[in-house]
Amino acid sequence: MTKIIIDGVEIEADPKQPLIRACHDNGVDVPMYCYHPGLSPVGSCRICQVEVKQGEMPPRIMVACKTPVAEGMIVDTRAPKAHAARRECLEFLLKNHPLDCPICDKAGECDLQDFAFAEGQGEGRSVEPRRKLDKRKSLGDVIVLDEERCILCSRCVRFFEDVTKKPQLTVSELGSRSTISTFMDRPLQGNYQGNLADVCPVGALTLKKFRFQARVWNLEKHFSTCGECSRGCSITVEILRRREVKRIRPRYNPDVNKWWMCDVGRFAFDRFNEEERIEGAAVRDAQGRLVETGVSDALAKAADILKVHPSPAIVASPWLTVEEGEVLLALAERAGVAAAFVAPPPNDLADDLLHTGDPCPNRRGLVELGLAAISAEEALERIGAGKSAILVGERVVELLGEEALEDLPAALRLIAFVRHPVHAPATNVCIGVPTAVERTGTWINVDGGRGPIAAARPAPPNVRPLTSTLAALAELIQRQEAPA
């Protein structure tokens, strides 16, 4: 470590990191636009200028993102000359900016907006018209570019160069004609395009699926873990007024995903907003219809079924948490059977960056608990070979296939702890379960890291936690087994 002085305080700084990192790590606010800790520094926006004194040389104004730390360096981030230099750079950045904050999706989390407000630069000194540039320019299926908002920080260009290693963007033309564009105007490709909206410090690059959907200050943000592959990226789930999931974004985790996430996980929120679901429970009546009932009544009927048809085949979802898996194992032990979870084959989304290609977010956690990983075909074979079966967890029906469940013999007694109604003839009891944004627990990723999931919104009033309903069913079975 290298000892330097920042604003009169001696600190230890990593000589492998630029000066701006030392400032931020020690709580010193230095503005930045082109700099991003996950990208190579270029020093193009010049907004991070500070006063630096080394040895006998007089103090100089330097950009903190391109300046390496050196022993004995004295840094003054509040020096009048540094402050004046930053204000001048800000004035140039605002010269051609449309200042359309009231209609910009980035309003409320825009670095340019925040710094302009902090500096109080509410007026421009020039009278020349702003540049006329393209608005709402589509860059593919994910991103929209508003060229007039762009400050040419080149973060988006460097993201493809440094992170995905597949360059797709460039700064075209020269001088005042410079714009961000794709090579040969081809649409962007790949599974990581959504990160462009995260790295963009202004509102130039926005997500098509989030555009004009919500104001960021109306969103409740909750830390959680992505469940779309076994990587278990740390994420933030953002809810609008405790109802709809409007956005999922990566959360910095140096051991898993750093600052990034793939588009598969980013846009998985649609499944959490589906309206058709079991809000409570449903049982099959004498006329063969699934009718709504209370959870307690449904559990009592499930226990009666298992008393008449014991030793059920228990098949779970790989989206179960470790805590839910423990309760499921206790239920299986009470029923005298072994539990397993459906493990689908790898998909074609695996890459060298984040996505593992394994759609099971808690495969390792469930295997370590003692649950067997079986294919959908083997699971259906187990279910069809018995007289009763229990399906547990969200997406388990999706993995097994609704048509395959409909082909099961009607004489089978099927009990399903699922999110959506299972209309197969064999279904006798359906009990609703919360989704991954409505419950808490732990997933263990492919590397053994524990990823907590959090309840970002409440489940419907009649939907109980899966740990609660499974434990209640195990208790009912135990009571039935007890001597009178």
C-alpha cells in the first residue's frame, strides 16, 4: 500500500488503482462520468480534476481517473482551481444537452443531473442553438439511444471492449459531429446489452422495457439474488408501489457478478407479474372441478389422501431455497419416501462471462441437503408409477410439462404446491406458493456462494410461505399416524 494525503488526511491507497478510486474508497466525493471501476479509464470527460502536488513540483490540476497514486502525493479535491476546472467542464457538457429531465427515464439517478444541481449551474452563457441529433434511435431489441443526451463518455464502447470482449459500439465522426453508433448500423447482439443502461451516466441509453414505465423515486429497491441460472448474480429487485416488478438490476458483488448481469436475468420480471395464480388453495369437488378453498382445508384433504395412498412420489423445483428444502426433507422422512428435484439439461446460454447454462439456481444447495437431481422424464416416471404424488415449488409444472401431467392416470392423487392451477385430471389439491420476489431464503450457487433472496413485495393475503404449508402437512401426517 502507498501512503498519500487527500484533503489533509493521510490514507493508504492501492498503487494498482487510480487516484479516483483512492478518493472514493475513503469517502472523498470526486465527480465522474467517463470513469467506471469496472472499465479501463480514458479521462475523456475531465470532470474528475483535482489538484495534485508531488515532491518539489508545484501543484497541478490533473484528472483523478488517469493519475496513478505515488508515495507522498498530496491531493486537494476542494482546491479553487480544481473546482473551477470542474465547473468549466460541466458547462461544456451542458452546452448541447437538452436538459429534458422532466421526461427522462434517468431523472432521479442521473450523475449529470446531480452534479449540475450541486454546482447550481442553472443558466447557460451561450446563445447558439444546440446540436440537432437523433432521438429514440433503436440499437436493437433492448436499448434505445437518445443522441442529444449523450456526453460521449464512451463507457458503452468500453463495456463491449473490456467486459464482453466483443466490440459492437464506437465513437463515429470527429469533433462536434461525434456520436455513438454501432458498426455498420447493425443492431446490438448478445446477452449483456442491458448493462449499457446501467453504465450510461446520463439518459442517453435506456431500456426499451423500462422506458416511461415508472419514476425511479417511486420504486422500492430490495437486495436479492437472480434465479435464472446457477451463477446466482446479486441483484436489486425494484417494485412499483409494492405491486409490479418494474426493473431488475445488478448489485455489485466482487465474488460473483461484479457490476454486471445478463439480459435473461434482467428481464425475468415478467413472470413475477403474471396475474393468473392460486391465491390460497383449490381442491377437486365431486363434479371434478377445482374449486377455491382455505389453505387449512386443502392441507387436511391432502393429509387424508396420503393416509389412503401413502408413500407419495415427491418431486420439487430447483427454485426451492435451502430452508424450503430442509422442510421438504422432513416431510419426505415423515412420509417414508425420498425426495428429488427436477434438474433440466443445460441450455445454450452458457458463456465465458456469467451465465452458466444451468437453469437451476439452487442445484448445489439441494444436492448438499440430500435431494436427488433427476430429469423431467424420470420424475414423470416416478409419479406415474405410484398412487399419489406431491409437486413442490414454482416452475415445477413448467419443467415437467403441462401436457405430460395431463396424460397421468386420473386414478393418481396429485397434490401440488404451485403458483398456477394444475388442471390435469389427476390433480386433487392445489396450494399456492409465493414467488422468488415474495419470500426469503438462501440459494447456493455453482461455486458454493450463499445468495440470499428477499421478499421485495408481500405475497397475496391467502398465500402462505412454503415452509409453513409443508411443515403443516407433515404435522397432519404425524397426527394421523399417532395412536388414538
